[in-house]
Amino acid sequence: MEGLQIPLQHVLLLAGALFTCGLAGLILRRNIIFMLMSLEVMLNSAALAFIAAGARWGQPDGQIIFLLILSVAAAEVSVGLGLVLQIQRRFKTLDMDQANRLRG
Amino acid sequence: MAGIWLIPLLPLLSAIALILSTGRMPRGVAAAMGAGSVGLSAACVALLANDFLADGQVRELTLWTWMAVGDFSPRIAFYIDGLTVVMMSVITGVGFLIHLYSIEFMWDDESLCRYFAYMNLFVAAMLLLVMADNLLLLYLGWEGVGVCSYLLVGFWYRDPNNGKAARKAFVVTRVGDTAMALGLFLLFTELGTLDIQPLMAAANSQWQVGDTLPVLATALLLGGALGKSAQLPLHTWLPDAMAGPTPVSALIHAATMVTAGVYLIARNYELFLLAPPTLHAIAWIGVATLLVAAFTALAQNDIKRILAYSTISQIGYMFLAMGVGAYASGIFHLMTHAFFKALLFLAAGAVIHCLHHEHNIFRMGGLRSRLPVVFWSFLIGSAALAALPFTSGFYSKDAILLSAWALPDIGPWLWAGGLLGALLTGIYSFRLVFIVFFGPAQTEPDRQPGWKMSVPLLLLCVLALCGGWISLPLTGVFPAGGHAPVSHSIEYISIATPLLGLLIAYLLFLGRQLSIAGLLASPTGQRLQQFFYSGWKIDRLYQAILVQPFSSLAHWWRNEPVDYLYNALVSASQWSHRRLAALQTGELRWYVTTMAFGLILMLTIMLRNAT
């Protein structure tokens, strides 16, 4: 394998760090837009892990899954942004703690 | 006489027509149909009786097979012998007079049509009962009269007490009827038939006198007879059954239905002869009932309840007659009792009718000159009831007492009980006459009985006076009894006893030479009077030992203890539902947090197990 060799552990550590950042953002932020962005970060961290794993074993599966994740993320963002618009329209806020009408 | 089947059919058709008209029939038509159908039926019976007396032939008539199940094929068939002819004559004859009387008595009632429908249905069922040639058809009539009795006791159903009395009558007789049904099952399984004549023959050939099975079977049949004929211990329904209209009491609860038990025993007497213990029990029950009821009648103050208790007492005499084997005398007493008791009830009904529905004898008085027809009727009826010499009741009751005396061993005891009963009968029947018709007037009658009431009263007066001279065509039916000749002194005693009762009643309630005021005022006397007034507290006893436990059990059961388990399941799931629903806060971040931590937890556990 030619070129820059990055150890798998580093990549996985980076992916884990990104995932943790995303999760923390998801849990801690109340604004729905930031929550969506955190979700994107988490998706991308997973995608990164796939790429690294694909590279490690020389298989194309990792890149295929990466493409899948990209499209899922695009779909998710479009649905999510639609929801954001609706939430803004109904609740006049983007604070998700205010939108808790589904409580039991 | 070809049209025997017409006799029960006419009242039945009339009943059906009256029921189908649902009360929209004009009163005149309904009354004419109600009384007319029974009248026509009575005419048919008269023709039949005329034929029968001429040739004395037993008539059997099979209409069709009711059902055929394996070996069991009861038929709709009639068996007419002397006993049946007597019963049919009483039912249709007295029945017709009471129907005629009812037209005037019930004319102002809004449900005249319903009344005649029930009455006609009753007559049809009663005729079926006595004409049936097998015990199953007899049972159909038996239950039919029970239903009609229930319907007529609760005729004025708007008063809940009447409904209660009707239910009591129905339930108490049902106790006896259950026993009777068991008896029929037993007879069928043991002897293979329910046709009465083959049944008797089979019983005589298969069973010996005193075997267990005939004793058991007759005891079960006796249970039915006790319930229907209001004998101890199932007599409590009859006084309450007085809640019905008075002609109903006269027809059903005095003249016909309550004597069905006596008829049952007489009809199956060959079976009962195989069971001497049952016969002894019948005799003792008869004596006990006649005494208990006579003592109770002494303390009553409702005119109809006095007559009801006297009916129970007189049927006790009939049971005594059955028990000592004097079947013909018992049936004779059944007939004369039908005459004079119907007369008494109708006269009492006339008093009640003319006195604004007054029942309490102490608020009557002095009616002798105001209602002369009713007075003479009541006097004649009471004389026959008390068995004063040469009235109809005298001949029949005397015959029963003499037969009882002639029985070896226990005979004199039964005779003494019957004699004491006769004395009490004299006292309570003339107490009634003296209080109601003599003395100062208390309530003024507001009307006089019309001809439809007077004619039946007069005809029944004639029957009550002269009914004793009728000779019944019973020679072929029952074994030629004829007790051993008894000494004349015994006969004189039984003639003198009712007169003594009359004398005591006169001294106590009219001449007032004797006074029991002191006795009644004493605590013992009061307690005794209360005891008799409440009918020996038997009602309260049944209330305590049967009704109360049953209704508390029903109340407990009504809370559905079986459902406790299922209700617990429901509450448990509802409780957990509330707990679980509390987890759904609706806060997105809370969900994310718990999901993440749950995931971490699961991964931890999985990885731990993997290593």
C-alpha cells in the first residue's frame, strides 16, 4: 500500500471523538438546528470509521456504505429541515424542551 | 257422549282468544266468552255425567301421541271414570258459578279481559289435570294450574306486595313440584311407563307391600301433593295467596287447585297402598295441618285469611281420609268442601265488594239486616264448614272421622285430633259469623250485590246444604272400604262436637257470657295470640333458615367473587400503565440520553461476556 499510512487506531479514535462530540451536542443543545448538526457529525464519524475499516482490509464495502450514509444523511437533512420548519411554525420556537406535547 | 275433548278445549280456546285480543275486546264480549265457555263446558260435563251414570262404563279417549322418544311415548289421552267425573263436575260446575259471579265482581276492573283469560286457562289446565290418562299429561295440567295461580294471585300487580305473594306461592309449590318430578322419573325408570292404569298394574306385580322403592316414589309424589294442597310444611303460601281477587281465591285456592294433591293421591291410591309408611305420614300430616291451621284461624282478623286457614285445615281432613284409606270419603269431602268453601269465599267477596274493600272483620258488624242474601249464604256456608248436622260438610267430615276411628292402633289418636279440629272449626267459623253479621254496625255497605252475584250464592247455598245427599259414582274406582261398625257413642260425640264449638263461639262473641279479655290481656295470652296470629311463626322460621341465608349468599355472589382475580389483573396492568406512561416525558433530549446510556450499558454487558 503506497502513500501516507495512517494507523487504524488513530482514525478510529478520531471517529470516536467525533461521535462523542455529536452525541454530547445532541444531548446538551436545545436548539433543534444544532441537534440536527450534531446528528450529521455523528453520521460522518460512523462514515469515517467505515472508510478506515474498508482501507484497512482492502475491501470496497466501506466506501459503498459511505455512499449509502451520504445519501441517508441527505435524506435525513431534508426531512429534518422540513420538521424544523413545522416546529418553528407551530411552536414559534426552536427549543425542543418546549415541544414536549407527546409526554404520557 | 262423543265430544269429551270439547270439555277442556272450550275454555282453552276462549283463553287463547282473550289473550290474543290483548285487552281490546269489549267488556261485555269478554265476560260472555269467559263465563260462557266454562258454562258450555259444564253442560258437556253434565251430558257426560248423565251418560256415565246410566252405564257406568270407563271411557278412554286417545287423541294423539304427544311425543315418541325411544320406549317413551306419552299420549294426549283421557281416562274418564267415576273419580274423574266427580272432579270434572266440581271444576266446571263450581267454576261456572264463580265465573258468573266474577262478571259483577270484576266489572269495574280495567283488566277484565286478562282476568277471564287467566281464569279460563286455569279451568282448561285443571280439567287436563283430572282427565289425564298418564302422569306426564297430569303434570302438564299440574304446572298449568300453578302458572295460572301465580298469574291470578299477582293479578293486581301494581302493588309490589301482591307480586311478592304470587312469587311466594309459585316458589313454595315449586319445591313440592320438584319432588314430584323426581317421583315421576323414578316411576318411569323402575316401571317403564307413566300411563296410570298400566303403572298401577306394574307396581302391583313388581313391588311388595313395604318395599323401599314404592315408599320412596310415593314420598316424592306426596311432596308434590303437599306443596299444591298447602299442607305442612309447605302451607305458607296459601294465606298470602289471598292477595288475588276473591273469586280467584274461591275457585283456585279453595275449591279446585288446592285439592289437586288429594286427587293425585286418590288417583294413584294403589301405589300408595304399597307404602304403608307414606300412608301413615299422610294421615299424621293431615291431622297436624288441620290443627295448626285451625288454631291459626282462631286468631286472624282478616276475613279472607280466616277462610284461607280454614281451607288448609279442611284439606288436612282430606289428607287424613287418604291416609286412613277412606278414599271415597276424602273425595266426598273434597266435593262438599268445594261447595261450601266457594260459597264462603264468594259471600266474603260480596261483603268486601259492598264495604269498600274492607278486609278486617272488626270493622264490619251488623251486616245481617243490611246484606241479607250474603248473611244467609255465609251462615249456611259456615254451618257446612263447621259440619253442623244435616249440612253437606257433616256427612263428609263424619265419614272421615269414623274411618279414622276404625283404624287399628293409631286410629283413636287421629280421630281425637280430627275431633279437636272440628271443635275449633265450629268456634272460628261462627266467630266470623257473629263478628261480621251481628253486633253494632261499623261500616255501611254502599251497594247491594246484583243478580250475577246472588244467583251463584243461592245455588251454592243449595249445594252446601244438600250436597251431602249426592251419592258419588265411586264404587268401581276405590276398593269397597266400609270400616268396622263403630259404637253409637262415637257417632254422637262427633255430631255433638261442632255444636259445642258453635255454643262456645256464641258464648264468647255474641252472648258474651264468657269473656277471654282477661286471658288476652295477660302476657301469656298475648304471646299465645301473637303466636297463633303469625301462623305459629312458621313464616318467620322459613325466613330465618331458608330465605335469609339464600339471599345473603345471593348478595355475596352478586359481587362476583370469581371476578376478583380478573379485576386484580386489570388493576395491575392499569398501575403499570401509569408508571410506564410517566417515562414518556415528551422531551427529545431525555430520550436520546436514555437511549445512549442504554446502548452503552448493553455494549458493556456484551463485551464483558465476549471476553
